Amino acid sequence: MKNHTKIYLKALGYDETDFIPSELSGKKAIDIHHIDCKGMGGNPSKDKDRIENLQAVTREEHLKYGDKQEHLYYLYTKHYEFLVNNGVRFDLRYLLDKIKSHDNNRI
């Protein structure tokens, strides 16, 4: 299992055998998506492997929204709501800064 998947499961209290809902639709999530993508070089510093940047999504949602600048405001906003509604501890300032920085990219 990839490190970012372990981070996500631990933060949400999930086991890998649990039903993991998409944060966008509630359908069965297949991917743990980096909202701010790792890029072609990967993420050697692991600074993007943090709960504030990881989101469970379906394969279709990953293809539709993943790695597209114009969707980052939507993804971060939905992720913020999901974390709050599920009582997950996270860096509030980091996430609010991400939402604010992508506010001008809304569709």
C-alpha cells in the first residue's frame, strides 16, 4: 500500500477492507487522490502526502477533476467540508490558505 493511502486511512480511521466513500459523491472510492498533484518527478520530499492534500474519489471523478487547476477550489472546499464533518484533525490554516489561493480559479 502506498504511503499516501496509509496516511488517508489512518486519518479517517478506516481499514483497507472498509467501504471508503468518495468525498465528492459518496460512491465507492477507488483512488486516494493528491489534490495538488505530485507532478512528473513524484514527491521525494513527501510534503504533498498529508491529509489536507489527500482525497478519496471514484475513478471517474479522478479522471474528471484530477490535476486540473480549474477544479482545485472545488476539490479543496469539498475536502475541507468532509474533514470537518468527519471530525478529522488537520491543519486548518494550511487548508484555508489553499482554498483562498484557488478562489480565483473557480468555474
